Amino acid sequence: MKRMALGWFVNFMPPAWRTPWAGTDVADWADGRFYVEVARALERARLDFVVLEDSSVVPQNHGGSARTEFMVTTKAPKNDPLPLAGAIAAATTHLGIVTTMSTSLYPPAHLARLQASLDVLSRGRAGWNVVTSFEEQAAQNVGLDTLWEHDQRYDRADEFVDLTQRLWRSTRDGTPVEHAGRFFTATGRFDAPRPPQGSPVLCQAGGSPRGLDFAARHAEVVVAVPQGVEAMARYRRDLRERRERAGLDPDACRVLFMVTPVVGETDAEARARHERMWAPTDWNLLRKLVFASNTAEIDFARFDLDEPVPADATTNGAQSLLEQLKVRTRGSSLRAAFAQDGLAESLPLVGTPETVADRMQEAMDVVGGDGFLFFHGGGGLLSRRYLTDVLDGIVPELQRRGLAQREYAPGTFRDKLATA
Ligand SMILES: Cc1cc2nc3c(=O)[nH]c(=O)nc-3n(C[C@H](O)[C@H](O)[C@H](O)COP(=O)(O)O)c2cc1C
């Protein structure tokens, strides 16, 4: 079996603050030092990359105000990931650094220049998590009246990515860019350093049919959260078929599934920790309601917790979470679905490092997937203790089995990833 590609998804937000292991980071988190330390820990464990998530507003979908968001900190407060990417670049040598930037909020030449600069600063380790944004307020904060409709955001993103690729190419061959497209225009010489990789590694997380088409066309790494091995296999097959139909090599795109393992010294201890972690306490339920509202951009406070999500609920936000919750609550209830896991995991991974490694290996055997993206539930939850569980427990177990790399291959982020 080939080795897995492994990444970690972090939100530049206050780390764990409701545990006895909160330390002092809750006061200092915005200076980035905690997250630079996280990146160094990921490099010590030989992970392939870190993804720095982003969204730029304090959402107010739950109950129509920001009050509950600040009570549970799923999306805010948050700091901008770009300066952090520069600090991580200076503090690490091998780790890929994937920064989230939105095609709806940045102008293409501005984004292309920032990514080219990050690729130079990191000596060929930049990645771009291409998102289209789904927050109405985010659009208004950059001077737009409203956000484009879901599929149109991807039409614009297609043209945006094509244009940025041409801008990066022009740093190599010096050709002025002349572009008059449907959504963007650009002209003249582009003043940016030549990125060592030519262009950043493109990462994406399409969940809807239109989003999947976009990911299939552009992404080299796809991160996704279909739930259960069958859904994971279906997702990967679908994406690979879309690539084939577009005349692209399916193997040139890696699909990584998001997971939040819970480990213990025994399986029973891990199960007890897992149960405590997601127990249906008032605080946990509120956290899930706020997270779901602010991801799907609709107010879940309107729904009855003891009923399924109404089948006719729709959104102009991220469609996949809403659809997943409809499926998971059919014949059941939101309350039951919220008590199962962190809402953003493909597989339940609960047990000793050996048990968890077994499950990961079995899933890859069935799905034919390419690896995993570790994540600990948004803001307010990540701790050094959790990092240690994964990086000093699970990863060495995967390494012993030849399923994770023990050393980095030479070259750029893209070169290293090609060995997975
Ligand atoms: C693992 C993962 C990470 C994501 N990271 C971000 C992010 O940092 N910022 C953001 O605006 N959207 C993020 N998204 C949302 C996706 O870009 C996308 O909008 C979502 O998966 C829904 O798919 P759709 O746009 O095709 O409906 C992420 C989604 C997933 C599954």
C-alpha cells in the first residue's frame, strides 16, 4: 500500500479554552505564536501540510445576532491567515503551507501576487485553498452589494483560477497578460516574484455538484467530509470520473478525508473520552447549532431539535452540510445527530493509536483514498494535548506500518506530495 498524504486543518482562532489544558494561549492566540508552534509540531511529525482556514466575518445567522457565536467561538474571533503563513514559512523548512483565499473577495492579480510572494518566502511550499465564500456579509465588507448566487460563484472562480495561472506563467516567460473575460479584465506586465513551484499547489473542497466540477478541474488536493466509507468511496469515484471527463489524469488529484480521532491508552478509555467530548450538554448543543447555522447560512434556531431537518430547507451558503444533516436526521432528530460527533468528520476514529491506525488503513483499502486531514472541531477546541495524541500517538503508528512518511522527500511541496 502506498503511503498516505497527511495534513492538518487549523482555524486561526482562540485554541481550547474550556478545558484544564487551556494554558495562556487564549489571551495571546492572535499573535500567532501558538499556531507557529503547531506548525513546527506538524513538521516534527513529518506531516505533508497545514491548511489555514479562513472566513472574514462574525456570522450572525443563529438567532439573528453574533451573541451566540462569541459564546461558543466556532468561527469568530479569527485573525487573517496570510501573515501567519509568512511566520510559519520562516519557522519551518519542509511543511506545505496552504492558505485559504476567496475568489469572491480578492481581485485576481492581488491574490496571485500574494501567493507568488508566499511561495518565494517559503521556498516553494505555498498552497492555495480556493474557496468561493458563502457569507453575505463578507461580500458587503469588500464593497459588493451582495454575494453571487452559488453556481455563479464557481463560474467566476473558474475564470479567476485560469487568470491567476496565466499571471504566474507570465512571471516565468515575461509575457504581458491580456485578458478580457466574462468576469475579469487584466492587462500589462505583472510585477510579482517568480514562484519556485511555478504556481501554488491548489487545494479545494467542493461539496455540491458544481463545486465538485470545479475541484475536479483545478485541484491537486481535495479535502472533503463525506460520512462513512461508502460515501467516501462514492465521493472519490465521482471526483475521478469528473476529471476523466475533463481529460485530466485522476491520479494527479489527491482526495483527503477530514477526521478527528479520539485516542486513549485503552479502547475503553478512548470511548469514554469521545462520549464526554460530544455529550449532548446544553453547551455542546448550542455549539453545534451555531456551527451549523453559520456554515449553512440559515438559522437552525428555527428548527425543532427533536425533529429531522425539514426536507425543503435551502441555502445560498455551503450546500453540503445542510444536505448531510438532512440525510443524517431522516427518521431521527437534530439532537441525536449532534450527539454523534463533531459534524465535520468522515469516519469515527476512537481507540488506542493501534485501533485508530487499523481503521484508517481499512478505510483506505476500501475507498482507495489518498490520505487524511486532521481537524479538531473549529475554534476553541485545539490544544497541545490533542496535538500530542495525534502526532505522538497515531502518526508514529502509521509510520511503523509504512503508511506515513518518516522523512521528507527533497524538492518543493508539489514534489514532496508526489511521493504520496
Ligand atoms: C475540509 C473543508 C475545508 C473548508 N475550508 C473552507 C475555508 O477555509 N473557507 C471557506 O470559506 N470555505 C471552506 N470550506 C467550504 C468549501 O469551500 C465549500 O464551500 C463547501 O465544501 C461546500 O461546497 P459547495 O461550495 O460546493 O457547496 C471548506 C470545506 C471543507 C469540506
